Amino acid sequence: MPKIVIAIDGYSSCGKSTTAKEVAARMGYGYIDTGAMYRAVSLFFIREHVSLSNTREVMAALDKIHITFNHNNRTGKNETCLNGLNVEEEIRKMYISNIVSEVSAIPEVRWAMVAQQQKMGRRRGVVMDGRDIGTKVFPDAEVKVFMTADTHTRAKRRQQELLAKGELVNLEDIIKNLEKRDLIDTTRSESPLVQAPDAELLDTSHMTIEEQVDWVIERADRRL
Ligand code: C5P
């Protein structure tokens, strides 16, 4: 059976990655979390004190970054690895969320990540979630979904996720972070977050993960 690309874009904390992961598992496809890649770059930049406004420093740092995804058979979870080391837990923390949109707005960072993402999906058979998958990374994706949800629902979900990892953050701070990231993501010059003309809108405010997964699978089935 031919394999397709499923692009899931949208705002932060709409349930993109949970849905994408489950869709990939049900279809026997690979899952690529492109947000994790920008988060790993942000972590490297912080650790190496890279000045975001210095293009030369940014480019030199990008040359030293190697991002891979590893499936841990013991925990059953996907791990993001930065230069071979598991950084999955670290990149989800709030201090990374606070700078990741500024890092991912740097054109050189985007060019490097988009090239890697295109390489990762070149054989198709992938579910990729992010902000520019259907517009930039795979404009020829067979299924394109653009996810949204109301801000309060998104913030509550994010708060629960952080709490489950032991980080207690108040709702106001999360809302501020989501709104700031949305603003930077939608207004940056290089591949801003925008619904592709051929993407279908999915508002997840009142949907369960199961319903979201079924909705995407139904679209995928029509293309197979
Ligand atoms: O998906 P997640 O919320 O983890 O992504 C973190 C940040 O990475 C987003 O807020 C956005 O600034 C950036 N991002 C991006 N392009 C992508 C994926 C994520 O700019 N394809």
C-alpha cells in the first residue's frame, strides 16, 4: 500500500502531538515531533550561551547540533536526543517554552530544521506535527490538519502536562506564554504559522483525544 504524509499544524497545546503520536501508532507510521527539534536547539543555545542576534554564532552552533528520536522499549516512550543524549524531560520545561519561539523565528534555524524534517519524511509514511508542515516542510502532504482550541482549554491541558512532570506553573503564566508564542509564531517572516489553503480545520476544544484521532484517521483512509 502506498504511504502518505500526514501534516498536523496548529497552535500550541491543542493536542497535536498526542493525536499525531496515536495516529502514527494506529497506522504503523513514524511520528516526528518538530516542536521537539526547535526545543532541543533552544536548549543547546542556552547551554552554549549563543547570542540569538549573532548570525555567525547561530550558524556555528547549528553545525554542532545533531537531533535524533529514540523509541525507549522499556518505557514505551519517544525520546528526543541532542547529540546522542536524552533531553526529552529538559526540553519540556517552562524555561525552554519561554524562548523557543524566539529561537524558531531565526531564519537560519528554520532552514536547518526544515531540511532535516524533509529528509526524515522523504520515504513518506510519517505523521509530522508542528507549525509549518503543511505549508513549508511537506506542502504536498496528502492529509493536512490545522488544529485550534480555545486558550483556556489549551492552558489547562498544558498545566496538567507540566504537573504530571512535577512542574507547578500557574494558569496565568501559561496563558501568557501560549499567547506570546502564538503571536511570534504567526507574525515571523520565515514560514509563519498559518492554515494552509488546503488544510482542514479541527477545533479540539470539546473533543477527546480518541475523537481527534478518529477524525484524522478518517481523512487518511480517504487518501489511501
Ligand atoms: O510543538 P511545541 O509547542 O513543542 O513547539 C514549540 C515551539 O517551536 C512553538 O511554539 C514554535 O515556536 C516552534 N515550532 C515552529 N515550527 C514547528 C514546530 C514548532 O516554529 N514546525
